[in-house]
Amino acid sequence: MAALLLALAACGPRMESHPDWVLHAQVVYLAADLRTPVAAPGALRLQFPYISGDLYGAPTTGDFLQPALDAGRRFTLDLNISHAALLKSLEPAEFSLPYLQVRPAEARFARLAPLAVQADGIEQVGRAEWLDAATGQPLLLLFFDRPARISGATVASGRPLRYDIRAGEPGYVWVAREKRADEDVFVVVGRPTRLLLAITPGPQPDTHK
């Protein structure tokens, strides 16, 4: 009987697992400069919805994962668990910034957009964003359902700003805004060796734009 059950299990659908989709991070509380420590804003909850078909704006999905914080404010986020729900929630690209485009046009993508909300409510208590602990660099985490490229260019505060986000295969990529000699460019970067989730209390604009 045991052999039969094993054989049946082997023939059934298997959930694909990606070790690099398991994130280990620590919550830190920082001022708007993302460098200066500040006091914790009190009790809060973390949510991890996605923005589908855009890099910015309000989340378009529910909160698929609810990791618990340990005593050191560390948590583990296994994106394998939410993968099926994410695939069902992917929408065609509809950029809020008109100069952005994705190729191929049928590519579907989403940004994992952490939120810090009231412990007993739904109002945001601050901005939440990923940081590379080694460099202090803010990061975006994007999922692509196929190889694709997000591109576009504008001028921000008198300085050229370009998007050149290339995903070579389906999955997640980390993206950062690199400051170069004559422009800023959003590009794919390596996975951070130590990941932080920075909470900046109070109303804050999206610093990635």
C-alpha cells in the first residue's frame, strides 16, 4: 500500500520550489534619509501584496503572506507559497508613468510592495521598502512570468533617468537605481547578502520614482 501511495504521489502535480524565493530579512526603523535610526512607531502589522502590471501605485492583490517577527524583528518570507495566487493575479501592463514600456507586450510582471499598517486597522503607519544592508541601497523586487525588459527614459530633477530592467528568465529580480556619471538607471542587481525592510514612520512619498 505504501508503495502504491508513493507511486500515485509521483504521478501527481508537484509544486516547484525555488530556494532563492525564500527571503530572510530584518525590520529596521529609519528616517526619510534611510540611514538615521528612529524610534519604532508602535505596534504595526506587515503586509505583502503585489502591484501587478506596474512599478508604482496601489497594490492590486491581497496580502498573500503574513510572516511573524521574532524577538530581533527578523522574519522569513517564502514566495514559493504565494506563487499560484500571484500567477492568478497577474494583469496586463498598464504603467502609471507614460514613458515606460514592457517588451514583449504580453509579458506579465508584478512588484512585491510591502506595507506597514496599524496593528488593529488598515491605515499605513509609514513607508516600507527593501534595503541592501551592505550598501544602504533601496531595492525593488519584481516578478516576471517570462524573459522581458522594462524600459523608458525621462528627466527627474534636471538629471536623466532611465529604466533598463531586464529579466532573462521567469522569476524574481532585484532592481536598484544606480547613480552613474551622467544619468540614473534602474537595473537588475545581485541578490543582497543581508536584506532589510526599512520602515519610515509617517506619510512618505515613493522614493524610487
